[in-house]
Amino acid sequence: MAEDTDALVAMTRILSPYCRVTRMSDGALIADWRRTRFLGVSSADVGKFADGVSEERAEIVTGLIRAGCATSRGRQQSDIAVGLWLRGAYLLIRAMGFGRALRLLSLAAPEYARADSAVTEDVERLKRAVQSHGRRSWLVNDDCKAEAVTAFVLLRRRGLKAVLHVGVREHPFALHAWTSSAGLCIPDADPRGHRFVPVLSVGGGGQ
């Protein structure tokens, strides 16, 4: 029963905001209230969201996209757009403070998350772009807070799972921020070999 619930939650995450999932005895019913359409999903397909291999999950996601119940994964931001987001995040943090900026993340980083995981190569590409702009920009000047916020927002806007962490180091005292996704960190979680202990983690939608 718990596995079925987890599977339905995972399925709900990839659906459009107008769709609702209802558990049925032989699977699930997806109701698209915007277009007054209904789509039945078998118990076997529902189970694949919890236990199936990635190829099986991808096949079901493709079917839901074709049926109009889900949208395809958002495109990657261009290199120029990454630079603009980074500078905007830096100015927002400077104007409002880091704590207040984190509370505004829900406005730019939706809670919606796809069931399929982030691809490591995509996160690596974003990391290179963010850090390249951060090092080249005299304004940002390699600021970890701006880089972490930018990475978090751009990943979440593509529907990918990401967590923003704030860590502390006691000797000498310092704070550091980074975003983790697909096993990678933007920027590095332990810069220059210094270990930071996470004291705050922000998940989907800035929560």
C-alpha cells in the first residue's frame, strides 16, 4: 500500500497542474479538468513508477506526454541566460539579504518535480556555466550564495530535483552555500578541501 502511494505521488509530480490522480482498485484514474478528459492507468504501470527500471518509467512518461497529461522536460537555459540569472540572484541577495532571498525561492523555483531523475551530464553542463560566469564576472566574483541560488532555480524550473544547502565551518568560522542534484554540487560542497556541515537544506519550491 505504501509503495502504491509513493508511485501515485511520483506520477502526480509529472502531470500538468490541471490533472488529478485517483487510486482505483485496478490502477489509477487521471482526470484532466481543463479539457474534461480521463485516462486510465493500469496497476502494473503505476507500480513501475516505484519499482520499474528507468526505461519503463520513461516509456510511461512518454505516453502521458502524448496524451497531453504531462509536459516534456524544460529546455536547458542558454549560456547567456545562466549569466543573467546569476547576476540577478547576486543583486537580489545583496539588496534583501540571503535569508530573505531564500524565502522568495518559491516564486521562482516551483515545487513541481518530474519522476525521472536529473541527468548527470546536464547538471555538469550547468555547473560549468554557472562557475564560469561567476569567475569571469567582476560583480558576482565567485559568490557561492548567488551560484547556489541560480543553480537551484534553474534546475527546479526544469522540473528536476535539487536541494540547496547552507553549511558552516567552525575553525575558522565561515558559511558556504551549494545546490546538490544528481550527485553533483554547484558550487563544490567542500571548496579547497574545507568541509562544511549543512545546517539548512531547502527543497522544492523553497520549502
